[in-house]
Amino acid sequence: MQKDLPPAPSNGSSGTARADHLLIAEMVEPGSRVIDVGCGDGALLQLLAARKAVDGRGIEIAPDRVKACVAHGLSVIMGDADRDLVDYPDQAFDYAILSLTIQATHEPRTVLDNLLRIGRQAIVSFPNFGHWRVRAQLLLTGRMPMTEALPEPWYATPDAHHCTIKDFVGLVRLVDAEVAEAVAFSSKGQRLPIKTSLSLQNLFGEKAVFRLARRKRRVQ
Amino acid sequence: MSVNWSIAAEGQGGSPGTADARLNEVHNPSSPVVHFPASEPLRLDCEQDLAPFSVAYQTYGTLNAGKSNAILVCHALTGDQHVANKHPVTGKDGWWETLIGPGKPIDTNRFFVICPNILGGCMGSTGPASLNPRTGKPYGLDFPVITIRDMVRAQVRLVDHLGIRELFSIIGGSMGGMLVLEWAAEYKDRVYTAVPIATAATHSAQNIAFHEVGRQAVMADPDWCEGKYIERGKRPARGLAVARMAAHITYLSEKALQDKFGRGLQDRQARSFSFDADFKIESYLRYQGSTFVDRFDANSYLYITRAMDYFDLEAEHGGKLANAFHGTRTQFCIVSFTSDWLYPTRDNKQIVKALNAVAANVSFVEIESDNGHDAFLLDEPEFFDTMRGFYNAAALKRGLGPAREQA
């Protein structure tokens, strides 16, 4: 489906957009207000500005990357998901995006809660610890797995809270949210068929992107 | 006071002619001056009118035909309009020549830079050393107590006089940053981008405390003469020097002091068992104090520190800082420095938070530096890179072309 999109914008960095960025871009309505938490050098924000004309903001922890964003004309503040989301007012954005970052936060539950507070919807992507290769490595070698999606050894990774797709769905329920859209995909961006069951997504998806919204309160 | 100095060899000592040169800058500055006549008074926050009044300023670069490339630079407490040229009194380089000039991050081949001396200053804009038209003598303590907002009002008059409707940018550090915030809050449609650096939206108790120490030092000097020292032919040099020494400590970080001076002795092998400047740090501070009094007016120091103490943008807007920026379309870039304990990152982030609350376009960077509050005036490559990137991107958005080729 992403093949139908126009070519990636020439943003000075790379010619091709990251697979999960393309999936996220598909989920975002044109002209919306977006915050990208952990926005790196601003590649996703630039992609969203070029293809979806969003009004974008970013948060990034590394000063060099903040500087790169500023030089691209993006509005990005130096900060991190654990400490700085609390400073944003409720429903400030249409989408609060956290791509491949939640596993590196100190308090994923609070972070997810805040994403759903400051955004009408949250879009979260993460590496799936339930992928068969991860399971197989742990089972067969008895060591922490290292895969394309999880490239660093346990002592060097910034990731503190790995989870599987099933675990994440559990957290979504816990923060009183519901899944509006979920896509599991390979590291190369190949998405699993939509109809695949949760268990199979959890087994064959190397990464996943979820679009979430607060559960609507039922009127008694 | 005998000054024992050898560390900053680039500094020039207090030559006897400099006091006269400084007073001359009050009345006949070497900068262009706009005189606003008595018929165009400046209404002040204290509900007095200041009239007539003057604003001295420097400009660099060329204003384009659309008048869309002007950057207003706001100086700090003891700065002045000589931001990118040799200082007429001290002969030193401009205080932000590292940032502003041809090919610099604020490229004067591309932008038209305006730097006014603030109201209350002593380099040609009306201040307490200026002549009071009612008495024909220097104002002294008859000068009204002014605020940051009053300083901004005077700058607005200058910008109007130059025929500029919208500033491409307004930038300043420390007190200069307060002026930037006040401009951005009060004149939202006249500020395309705003860059407050190492500053705060409300002056803290600690900062008021340091200022009070400085003011008391000035006023304790018998040569201050209840503010009438100019007409009495005196100069509260010792009081003002002590004020500067105390303030100077707040501009540096503990680490910078330790690294630069440690317990090093000044021009001697052993302690003298006296109250001479045995230590390098003592000598350094005495030197900073003595050169400062050659270029600054003691009453100006009182008035400007007071204006900073009174600064509370939050209180000006009903106790909620975000209200100050409601409806803003200005692009902000806020910068703080890790070792700045006078205007710490925390204070700068309060501004970021308020801007986020009104969905403003704001970027924020904290620059890693050991240089304390002074960092914004020093060679900080990360800071310069950030500024260059920000201004390039903003100029493109504003439709400003690349830098003119110089003939």
C-alpha cells in the first residue's frame, strides 16, 4: 500500500523514508497537529509535513539531533518522554507519536497515559519481543536475543522495557484505551496480512505500529 | 585602588581619560541617535511621562526593499549598542562579534541588524546620567524608575522611526532575553522570530538578592552623593566596582572559577599575610571591577538592575505565563546553558512550557558548557551552529534570499 505514496521528500538526509515512518504517515489525517516524541533528526516530521501538511512539533533528547531539526526549520525541544510530556496541555495535538521509543522509557505506562492525554490519538511503534526469532534465540541459546530489530547486546541497549505485541495490547487496556489500528511488519517494512490473528502477529511481526484512542465511556 | 593584574593580558587598565570619554558618550554618543521631542513623550509603567528622550543605536548590514530582514539585538544589563564594532570607550571588540557580522551566524550580508542602547543606559539613550530638561543637571535619582516594558516601548519608537513594521527577528541574552519576551508578548504581529537566550520570564528571589547587594554597594560609597555624583564632580568607583565584582561571580560557574584560577597566587610565591590580592581570583575580580567603572554609570546600574527585579511577565498576564503568548504566531528558539545557575535551564524551560501551552512554534536547546551564565557571550560552537541553522531555516520560510555577495 505504501507503494502508492508519492516519493519521499528530499530532506537532505536520506532518499528513502524509514518503513515504520511510512506506515505512521498512512495513519495520519492531512493537516492535523502532530507531536513526535523522540523525533531524532526530524525525518518523520519532515515526511509528515511534505505528505500530510501537518503542523508538527518534536521532542528529542540528543542535542545534536535537536540542532539538526532546528536547521530544518522544525519546532523541536530538547527533552524526553518521561519528563517533558507532563508539560503539555490536554488534547493539544491530534496525534502524539512515539516511534520505536516506548521500550526505552523509564515508565512506559505513564508515558502512554500522557500520549493519550496530550493527543486525541496516540501512534506508538515498537520492536516486538514476541517474534519467533527472538523466542527461538532465547530458547535455544539461553542468552538475550539480538536481531535486526534488536541489534544491541543487553548491556549496551538503551531499551529498559521490552514487550511483545500481546503485552502492549495489555497495557493499552490498562490505560483505558482501545486499538484503532494495528500493523505488524518486518524490519524491511513488509506488513503482515491485516486479517492475521493477534497470536500470529505476535509470532511473525518484528515490529508493530498501533494507533490508539481513549476508550469512549459508555453512557449508563 | 591599585590593581594587580596579569591574567587577562588583553584587558586595558583604567586610563585616566576614559571617565571623560564615557561621560561624552552620554551626551554626544558616537552612534546615531533619534531624539523624540517633548511633544512625543514616552508613557512609563510608573505613570510618568518621559520627554524628551533619545535612543542611540548601531546598525549593521542593509535593510532590504521590503524591510523584511531586520533583526533587533537586545543587550544585557551592562552591555550597550556596540554589539559588532570596536567600543568607542574601551576599544574592545563588539560584545557579540562572534555571532554577528559578515558570514557569521547572524550574517550581516543577509540581515539588517539594529542594536539600540536601552532606556536607562549610559551610552546615548536617555538615562539617569542624561540632563534633566527641568533642571539642566543630570537626572540622578530624579530619573523615573523604569521597567523592561518601558525599555521595549522606547525600542518600538526606534523601530517605527526606521519605518520597519515587522522585525524578522529579535534576539537577546540575559536581560536582553527579557526584552525579547516582552516584545513577543506585547507586539505579537511585529515579531516573526524570537530568540530569548539564558533568561527568565520572572526574576527570581536569588537574582533580586544579588542585585540588591550590588545596589547597596554603590549607595554605601560616600562618593555616590545620594546619586548626585556627576554634578559634584565625584564618582562612586569603589561601590560600583564591588557591585561588579559580586555580579561577576554570578556570571561564572564554580567549575570555571576552579579551573581558571584554583588557589593560584598572583605574582607571588607565598601568601603575603595581608589583604592584598594574593590570589589570582581576587586580582581578576578587582580588575573586572576597575575596568567596569570606566565604562558604566553607577546610577544606570541601579536603575537597570531595578527594572530586571521588577520583571515578572507572569504577573503582567494574570499570574499565568501562557496568557502572555496567547495567539502568537512567532517562531521561538530558546537556548540555555548547562552550567548557568543565574538563569538556569529550569527558568528557560518555564518559557518553553508556557509556549507549548498555547501551541506556539517553539524550539529549545540546552547547550553543554562550563562557562556559566557568561556562556552566551563566549565562543560556544554548538550555540553558534544552532543559531546559524535556525536563522537559515527561518530566512527561507520568510522568503529572504541568500547572503548578498560583497563587492
